[in-house]
Amino acid sequence: MGEHIPMRMCIACRAMHPQNEMLRFVRDIKDGMIKPDTDKSLFGRGAYICKNGKCIALAKKKNGLARHFKCEIPHTIYKTAEELI
Ligand SMILES: [Zn+2]
């Protein structure tokens, strides 16, 4: 048996990848804003995007994060995501 690595689905391409290789976004319980979980300290149900420009662009085009969290999210979040890859 190998080491168990949780797999998560990319909201853009729908492929499954190990959680630790993806960008994670969560709703911050303090201010309700959707944020990238850059230091893996935010709790809650996350949305995941592959760490590549193609998936970030696709997520932006599909409004993926807004659809996932069912709220309006400024498109600047995708620029922030690009800076994290
Ligand atoms: Zn992807």
C-alpha cells in the first residue's frame, strides 16, 4: 500500500490530481471573501485548480470559482492565482 494522497478535482478541466499539487481556494470565515489558501491555514470546503495558466484561464472563462461558491467573485482572483503558480 502506498502513501495516501487525497485527490481533488480541478474546477476548470475536471481532472483529478493530488491535493498538494493544486491551488486551493476557500471562503474565509472571518470576512466571507474567497481567497487562495496560500499558507494552507484556511478552513472550509475548498475549490481546486491545477497549477497551470491554462486551467486558471479556463476557470476564469467559465467563472468557475463564482459557480463553485455560488457568489460573485472579482476576476482579479484569477490574476492572483496566476501569480501563485
Ligand atoms: Zn485543471
